[in-house]
Amino acid sequence: MKTRQLPPSFYRCSALQVAPDLLYCRLAVRESSGKIKRLTISETEAYVGEEDLACHASRGRTTRTEVMYQEGGVFYVYLIYGMYYMLNVVTAVRDRPEAVLIRGTREVSGPGRLTRDLQLGGELNGRPVTPKSGVWIEEKERPPKRIRKGPRVGVSYAGAWADKPYRFIGEDR
DNA sequence: CATTCGATCGGG
DNA sequence: CCGATCGAATGA
């Protein structure tokens, strides 16, 4: 059984490349019991920088978006609607604010449910995507048979950017 | 300071 | 469709 974690170079390119590449990779979480839970990533969305009106960084550096400006390979986690944490992986190079939202896994659908079920929160924000953080990502054993693309969810306010096919769903048929 | 609002979810 | 629930962003 392969359990290789993704190399740092994986995250150092565009979110548009990383988002589909993350499909079927394994999200690994070390639980308090010491046991490691692994989920297969099945849905992602790319947020591609300051020009992207759906990206939080479209309004520049702020307290919240600062981690997006880090070199790819750290988590960007924020609270939304006062009750759900969104789990993102920062990609690209330093000062290039791109990120991939992990929207769902085969086991758990929905970005809010995912973090709730795995009990992941703000403490992960800015931490590296490595076992040191207790949460990391491992290589896929096989790629999805198909990758469906579509507009991102919940960003209708983003004008022309709302329609771009930056949402990726991995399927086996 | 005050107010608005969101990369969601679950219930009706 | 609507309410929950709260921090960050925005505006006065």
C-alpha cells in the first residue's frame, strides 16, 4: 500500500493545475487516538489570484488572505457563515495568492461537513501540508476515470469569474 | 464604532 | 425558501 505524501513541488504551480491533480489523492488526518484516517478527494475548486473576483485575495492582502501569499504547500482555513470551516491548500509561489478548496471526498460530501466530521479548524491555518501538522495529502493510487468540470459554487457575485469552469469532480464513470 | 455578508448546511 | 451564527471587511 502506497502512502507517499505529495512532494512540496506538487503545490508550487497554478491552482488550475493542482485542483484536478488533487482528485483521488488521499487526505490523511491523524486523529487524537493516533489512528490515521484517509479520505479520497473527489471534488476541488481553484481560486486563482487577485484578478479572480471569486478569490478572497481579489481585495489584496488582508489579515485573512495573508496565508494565501505564502509559498504553496500550506493550508488556508477560514470560518464561513459563522459555523463552517473551509479547507484550502495554498498553491503557486510566494506573493502569488492561489489556493484550492477541498470541496469533498468520496466518504464525505461538502466542504463544511468535511471539516466538521474531521474536526479541522482554524488551528490548521498557515500550517504546512505535512504529517507535522497532523493533516497531509498522499499520492493517488489511481486517477479518476473522468474529471467533470463546472462553475464554482456560491460565487455568483464574481461577475465573469463566476462562470469559469474552475470546479473539478473526479468520477469513475 | 455599526453594519453587512459570506467558497454552507439542514430543515420545511 | 429560510435561519443559524460570527469574524472579517467595509463604510461612516
